Amino acid sequence: MSSMKQLTKEQRCAIVRCLVDGVSIRGTTRITGFAKGTIQKLTCDLGEAVLQYQHNVLKNLKCQRVQCDEVWCFCYCKDKNLPDSMKDRPDVGSIWTWTAMDADTKLVFSWRLGSRDASTGHEFMRDVERRLANRVQLTTDGHAVYLNAVEQAFGSEIDYAQLVKLYGEDKAAETRYSPGKCLGAKKNNVMGNPDPAFISTAYAERQNLNIRMQNRRFTRLTNAFSKKAEMLAYSVAITFMYHNFVRVHQSLRMTPAMKAGVTNTKWSVEDMVDLLPELSYNTRPKKVVD
């Protein structure tokens, strides 16, 4: 098996293509022939590189409509199986990925991993506010944490609404894995003057499905879940880098980063790999629009 330093650029790209297409670490090992440790080391190094890159360039965004949502997964084991000695640790058990998406460009420009509590919600909303260049219309679900978090981050400089879904029991559904039947949704104006026609979380919720399809760590009822929160965070950063800069959106016919004016051209997996320090020494990534 090859070590990280022995991998060529083409080999690294082959590994990344597996990871962003929903293949597990062990599946990538079988497909590419590289050791599990090698793939994990590449995930750490590339995850750190793309996390820092997106942190630096996803700023001063001229969004008009923003949708936020949270998607659940777990690390190490589910909450019910945690030993008593680990129940107070924030890096094991249920972990929520909070995401903010520009509804027009489909750019996921902010995310935060943590619990579904007020502390994580406030940190997430402060990051969302720092990345926006103008007043926006924001829609979230009915999670109560958002109320104070949005007010603390934006003050009165936002048009904010919540879309509260109403659920009931579906007697025909399999009760163990099927969610409750959605009976409707209520639009609540919270702050400012949001346009009722654009009060929606549909794009953010659809992105949750993309995450589960493209990142094996989020797939339900498998043993591909993350064992360490740090690896989960790096994996999420790679997933969003691929979504924002590489994958052409079907309806936009370009990448979200191009539509948002963050970059001039479509990136490739090779461009992502070029962000690794040892490979980018004599190369330049795609130009970012100032």
C-alpha cells in the first residue's frame, strides 16, 4: 500500500472522486488499492486546505434570499449507546450540521457542526452574518434557538421568517423509520418585512438529501458513520467544496460559486487537490473574483 507522500496527483484525485461520490473509506480502499490510513490522511490534509480556502473566499456575498436548516448524523455511536463516561462529551453521539444556502445560487456559504443547542446556533448565525454584504431575507425552520440567534447576529437589519411544519401520525407508514406525515406548514413573520412568496426552506432541505447521497458518513443504517468528530468536519468541508466549486448544478448549468460570482470558472477535482500545500507550490488555483 502507498503512503500519503508517495501518492501522485492522479492517485489523490481518484481517492477524492470516490469520497465525494458517496463511497466509504473502506470502499475507497477496495476501489483504489490504497491503505485506509492513507485515505484518512488525505481526508485530513485536503479537508483542512478546503476548509481554510472556503473560510477565506466565501465573504462579502451579495445574497438576497438565504435558507438555513440542520441535518443530523452521529459520531462514534448513537446517544442511546454512549457509555456513562462519554455522555457529556460534545464530540460523540448526535452531531448536527447547520447549513446556510443562498436560494438563488445554491451556494452553501456557511456551516457549523455541533449540537442543536443555543450555543451552536448563535455561533452559526454570527458566521452567516459576517459573510453577507447586504440585507437579506432569511427563512429557517421552527427551531426556537433561531429566534434569539438571528436577533443577536443581525439586530433589526434582516427580513426573517420561520416555516413551521405541522406533522401528524401516518398509520399506513412503517413507524420505525418513517417520519410523521406533514399536514401543512405555517409561515411566521418574525422580523422585518419578508416576502411571503419566498418564505421557504425547500432548497436547504433538498441539500440535506445531497449531503446524505454524496457523503457516506451521513448514510443511515450503515457502519460508515464517523468515529471521530474531526474526521467528520474535514469530510463535510470536502463535500461542500465539491458542491460549491466543482459540481455543475443541473438547473443553473454552472457551479454555485460561479453563479454567486465567487469564481470565474468551473473547478475540477484536480484544482481541489492543488490546494494541498505540497502540490500547490508551483501551481495556482482558479482565479477568485475580488
